[in-house]
Amino acid sequence: REAVQSKSERGEQLNDLMKEGKLVPMDVVLDLLKEGMLKKADSTKGFLIDGYPREVEQAIKFERQIAPCNLVLYINANDQTMTDRLLNRGKTSGRVDDNIETIKARLKTFHDATEPVIHYYEQQGKLAAINSELKPEDVFNEVQSVLDKIS
């Protein structure tokens, strides 16, 4: 999102992809992650990367090119809940990609490309699934409990 907000040529291309609900090319994402992580590497115990990886190939390349993954948090909600939440977010966020057409495309992309990532990490024993249909404080407590185990 920082790259999009920069209004650079790369940022504009990323913004166009996001408006269409498409995934940003893997090499671009890896470059952005690597740049961001290197900037903060000396001042942190680790990284929490939101919404990544979205494809198994991304997971594999990330671990080969950047660092091994210790844990994946899968904060899950059903499609209707996600649609409702994103539409509500769109009312206040000003995000151009929070509309029903884009949300449907993103959910389809999630089911097609990202669900295999969940299974990939589950098979490695690195997945912590959190039900986000619970009350926010219960979701927070579950996430905190999982993160406390690795810190």
C-alpha cells in the first residue's frame, strides 16, 4: 500500500491491479517485502506480514529468497462476513477497491489461489487458524495467545 500511495509509476500500476481485484506480480511483491524488511531488520524481533503469501509459489520463493516462515496466522471468516466487512470499510476508507464487483473477484482469487497456501502451511505444522466470526476481543486474545508461544 505504501508503494501505491507513493504515486510512482510502479505504484500506479499496482493501484490498477488492485482496483481489478488482481494479484500483484510475485517478483514485485518479493522486492517490496525485501526492501521493507531490510529497512527494519535491526530494530525488530520479527515481522507480521498481512495478506501474504497468496499463492504456494510465493511462499516457496519467499522462504528461498528472504527468510524461513515460522508461523502463518489464518484469520478466517465466511464469504458473506468478508463481503459485509469490506463494503462497510469502503464507506469510510476511501479505498477504490472496496466495491461488490472487486470483492467478488478477490474472494474468487482467494479460494482459487490462497486456500492451497493454507493447506501448504497446515501440512508443515506452521498454521494457526483463528475464527474471526467471534467477538473482536476473543479474536484478539486468540491471536495474542498464538503469538506469545513464538516470542
